[in-house]
Amino acid sequence: MIAIFVDGDACPVKDEVYAVATRYGVPVGLVANSPLWVPDGMGIQMVVVDQGPDAADDWIAEHARPGDVVVTADLPLAARCLGAGARVLAPQGREFDEDSIGGLLASRDLKEQLRGAGLPTGGPPPLSGRDRSRFSMKLDELVQKSLREFPP
């Protein structure tokens, strides 16, 4: 059975994940450093990991399997999950894949160097209603693909 893993601490699309997961009966692992509220009776497991900068990422990367869908904006985590065979989706609805992740990581590293040199690089824009819609549609598509490839 496939699962959806959510990098939960700052995920703005948890409700959208719950809706798609409920539609298909797919379990969700919401992974965070501290307890977060999850609705009852929807197959959502709250996974609280130790404090630490990468504890949630490490847990998700260790548990992600082929066919699972991981929701994260964290590029290094996305790369690790892709390496495990999982599908990875950003909250804005962008699917990460083997073809795109290398360039995205390089861009991230460059921006980190620029910030270290004192240059402003800006952050991501706020999530829009269009982003939420795109995310929901893409998550639905990825779950359907995974269920076809890895039936329960």
C-alpha cells in the first residue's frame, strides 16, 4: 500500500493532502518535530520526531518507498526521496523529478552562497489559491499513478 508523507512543520497544504488521501483511502504520515493537530478517522498518523534540524527529513527519507508520495518544499529531502523511488510534490504543485532536481539543488546552493555574501535573494512568494488548486490536482494525479503501479 502506498502512503503520503508530509514534511509537516511548515506545510501550508495539509488540508488538501487530507482531502485527496481520504478520497483514495491512502494513509498519511504527517512528520514534524512537535505534535500538530490532525483530524480523527482519516487515516492520518502524526509522527513526532526528535528535535533537530533534519530529524523529520531523515524519518521521511528512511520510510519513503517506491510509489509513495512525499510533500515537501525541501530540495535535499526531495532528492533523497526521489532516490528511494518516491514521487515528490512541492506545496505549489510542482513535481520534482530526476531531471529537475539537480538544477534546483544547484540554484539553491548558489542562493545560499549569495545570502552568505550578504546579498538579498528573496524568499518564495506566498501560496495563492491557484497554487493550492494546482497542488490538489497534481497530488490527485500522482496518487492515481501510484495506485495503478502499486495496487493495494
